Amino acid sequence: MTKVTVKNLHFKDLEVLQIELDIFNKYVAIKELTTDFLNTIITFDIVNSLYFVLRNKIEQSQEVYNISFTVSQAATILKCCNFHRADRDLYTKHVTTKLRIDLDKQLKDLV
């Protein structure tokens, strides 16, 4: 199985990612439920599995994390990071931009 690895994530980065995925899941994907049912259900499932992956990492309490994601998990994180949300604070914007650039490159390299 192909994996996408994100390196040098800090504890706070993981917390930010977990919060952003939750917001994406609740407010964006729900709006698409009636228009794109199957993709929305798939997104819900992937985000829920990511919640536990990130929670397990956060509970390890390391200073720096290297995390491998499946291609579908990485694509879902990229969708979340690409989603424009005006009220993201500066640190959240930094984390989502960092992830967006890294995941976009790795996913394109797979093709």
C-alpha cells in the first residue's frame, strides 16, 4: 500500500490539523451531503479514521512527529487544507499551507 509521509510536525500542528478536519467535516462536507452523497460519506469515514490516527499520535506526546497516511487520507487532508476559511488564525494558516504544499507535491509525484 502506498503511503504519504509528512515529516517534522509539532504537537500543536497535530492539534490544529485535528480541529481543521473536524470543522471541515461538520460544516463543509455536510453541505455537500445532498449533492454529492457518496463522496461525502467517503470523506466522513476518512476524517473519522484520521481523528483516531491523530489522537493516538497526540497522546504519544513527542516533540516532533513523522506520520504516514494512506493516499485517501492524504487527499482528504489536502481537501481540508484547500478549503478556504476566513477565520483561520495565522498559525493555522501556516500549518494548512505547509501541509497543502507537502501533500500536493507527494500526491502529484505518485501519478
